[in-house]
Amino acid sequence: MYESELAFANELADLAAETALGFFRSELLEVRRKPDTSFVTQADTEVERLAREAIAATFPDDEILGEEEGGSHAPVGRRWILDPIDSTANFARGIQAWATLIALQVDGIGVVGVVNAPAMGERYEAVRHEGARLNGQPIRVSAVDEVRDAHVLLQEMDTLFAGPYAAQTLALVQDCWRPRGFGDWWSHMLVARGSAEVMLEPKLATWDLAAPQVVVEEAGGRCTTFEGGPLGHDNSMLVTNGLLHDEILRRLATR
């Protein structure tokens, strides 16, 4: 149903990749801090500018929400959501685990998601009700259904281990098979492709979650807040393979 939009999102991903790779590991890269202390580079601003121009030319009636230039968070109508460089800190330090995130929501529901990591050669894509793919091949979450066998990923560990979920997070780390702190977009994709089972992220923005949510859910996974509610801006995000979701929610609620 949204094949033309997916094709367009992939074209945007190609454009973003060409632009971002031109700055990656370049001596000309300028890195500065935003008011929230996160990093921003010319790649972030240039990729979003080009993407906005392309969307406005192709879908002039659609809204746009992006990390660098903002936009409306209202879940009404058609809205493209952009994170030009997710994991900008990695990008700035020459680490190849960064990606451009592109999503289309209709009345607040994600219908298209593309997560493109050109320095790693990985492109994830999904259309609602049509499954998820990595580099054109179908992907699926794992069949692991026991915490003791689960690969658990963590983001913002300082917050997790110092905030209201500290005891629950520590217990989960102690009980699972393998805890790791990969973080950001890649953790969500590792769950989607069956390489991990759980991802805990205490706080993230709409542009961080919109594209990964479509891919994860179309791969058979599940995404909620730590309380089990719908995702939202500046809220938590629990991503699982679905089989472990209720168990993790139960553990997080024990406080």
C-alpha cells in the first residue's frame, strides 16, 4: 500500500548516505554541542536539509518532523520523521555504527520505516503489514522465551542504574545470558533481526523511535514504554522479541 513511499524513503537514504559519508572520518568535520549537550555536525544539518527539500518537492502536503529543525509532534495526517544521523557521537568519533532514520506516520501510526547504516553496509526497511528486511532479505525476531537465554541490550546505563529502575535492571543483567551496552538504533535492529531479545532505553525522542518501531514490529517484535503503554516523545522504550515482553514488563513493575 505504501510501496511508492518506501521507494522514496530508500532514495532519501541513498542521498543521506552519499552526503554523510562525505563527512565521515573527514578532517573537515566540525563537531559542536547542542544546548542539551548532545553532539551535532555538518552531516546532521546537511542531511536533514536535503531530506526536507526532497520531501517538500515530492509530498508537498505532508508534515515533517526532524531532530535538527523540529516540527509538529501532533499525530495527525501524514508526517515524515527524520533523524539525519542517529548515534552522532559514534559518527563524530569515527565509529561506523551510525544510521539515518526515516519514517512515515499516518495519524500517529508508523507505516514506513527505513534505518540505513551505510558505513556498516546495513539497510533495514519495513512497510506496515508487509514484513521487515535487511539488505532485501526478510528478518524475524528470535524464538528465545527465557530470560536466562536472552541477549539483553542497554542504552543510557548511567540513567538505568541510578534511576527508579536500577534494582530491576541489575537483576535483569544478572539473570540474562548476555548483557551488552550497544545502544541507539543498532540495538533495536539487533532485536528485529533475531540477534538479541531485549533492549532497554530509558528516554528517547520521536525521531529516535519512529523508524525502528516499524521495523521491529514488522519483524514480529514488540515496542512499549517501560510501563507497557504506547511510545511517545521523551519517554522510555522497551523493545523485545515479543515472547519476553510481558516478563520484562513484570520485572520492571516490581519496585
